Amino acid sequence: MRILFVTASRIGDAVLSTGLLAHLAEHYPQARFTVACGAPAAPLFAAAPFVDEVIPMVKRKRAGHWMDLWKRTVTRPWSLVVDLRGSAIGWLLPTLRRRGLKSSWEPKHRLVHLASALGLDQALPPKLWATDAQCSEAARLIPPGGPVLAIGPTANWGAKQWPAESFAQVIAALTSADSILPQARVAVFASADERAKAAPVLDSVAPERLIDLAGGIDLPTAYACLRRCAFYLGNDSGLMHMAAAAGIPTLGLFGPSSEVFYGPFGPHAASVRGPRSFEDICHAPDYDYRSQDCMMRDLSPQRVIEAARSLWTRTKGCATPRLSTERVAP
């Protein structure tokens, strides 16, 4: 049995779709999978033991990337094609069955929407994978030695990137002697091309407590590193969803994006925003979706500190860091 799974270009949306992929793998244990996704998200699926091939889709003019995908897959007999992109690919390939995702603006989490592609009405939490080698590398990067606070200070849009000075205040508060993570090490995550954005946060942490993960590691290794952390704090991003998938307490910071649709999901996750709702921000007369200026300055450090302490109390530090090098799988 061969299944083609067509999913998102952006890392965050790709992470959210992994629960659906894991569900299919569980229900069809003999199936072999091909995953087509955006090139940045491709490493997420390469470590899955049931995935034979990952096809990175690089956007081309006149939808040329879809033609490329069709050429690579049309000669194979598929048992099932699942298309989460709402394209015509499922109808243009030889397959016994096809499932697609219809557009929806109902006020429900993206995971519920994704589940509807398979006729399910229950959200499927993300599940990620890492190889033994990637887990070993994570153990090298974050060795045992006390709790680690993970920070995701960047985002793919400047408007939803909380100010670096605010992150610095919260890090200092959460790792103070009388707080939830006294004297914890601080792991700062960012991609290589986001390092300049993360630099002020990196500079704010004492060198002896800093774990610099801003660039140089792939996504599955970043996931394995997150599993070794005690708490995650960061902007609405793919990394935030990866932290929630890792099962650690995850606090997502929101402004010009909706936590109703994209909040971190799971019993150890929570969202926080300033006094303005998503609608207040995006329906304001001066709103400009092209702007890279931060739209989250009214989210105060104190509000985030209180939300972090509340989440920590609710979860009671139950997401103990995994310090072994076992293969990470659902």
C-alpha cells in the first residue's frame, strides 16, 4: 500500500499536519508513505520510519511546482492520496482513494480543520520524529545539568515578534532564585537566517547559562533538543508547535495572529496576548499586513511572567526532560 501525503509549505502548518500523518501510519501499518511539502519543512518528515520519500516542493512561476510533483508521482499506482493543500493533484493521479481539505474560516483550531480531511471531528495532536543520531546530537548540545528554559524569540513576520528586551526581562524573572526555574540554563532557538534577530536575546543571557541554538541544527535535532527542556516560551511560530509536540509546557505569545486557530495544542500548552484581541489588531484603521513593525508591544513582560507561572503551576513541571538517546517516535 502506497500513500501520498501532500502538506504545507510553512513549517508551523507542516508540524500541525504530522498528527494526521501519524494517524494514517497507525491505521495502515504496512503502508509506505511519500510526503510532498515545502522545502523548509522537508526535514520534519525525513526521520519518520514509515516515510520512504520526501519531495520538497520549491515554488515556481505558473504553478510549476505542482507540475513537477505530478511528473514525479503520476507513474506510481497510489492506494490513497491525501491533499491538505486543496489542489487538483489528487484528481490528476491514479489512486484508489483520495482525501482533500476544504477551505474553512470557522472559529476552530487548525488541527480540527485538518482532521476533517479524513472525516474525523477530533483534533489529532502533532507527532514528530528524530533519528538516533539526532537524539545523540541533542544530548551533546544539551547535556544533563539542571533544567533548561527554551526560548523562541523570532517569527516569520516581524509584526508577531515580541521585543527582545521584553524576552530578556522574562528570562531574568523566570530563572531568578525564587522563581519557577531558578538558575536554569537558557536555550535560544532560531534558524541560521534569523540569527541577527535573535542576537539581542542571546546577548542578554549570561554566557555560563546560555545554550546557543540559533542556527546550525536541523528541525528533528531541534525537536530532540526541545524534549530535553523544561519549559518553552516563544512567539507564534513553527518552533512553538514543535515544543508543544515535544510535550513540554509551552507558552505561545500572540498578537496579529489568532490563538483560536493556531494556539499551541495540548494539555501542557497555553497562549497569552496583550489587552487587544486578534480582531482588535487586524481590524484597526492603521493595520498594515505588509508592516514588519512589532504589533505586540502592549503585551507586557509582567503579563507573560504571570502566564508562565500559571502554566508551570498547572502542569507542575510534569514534562520532565528526556535525557536518553532513544529514537523519538509516536
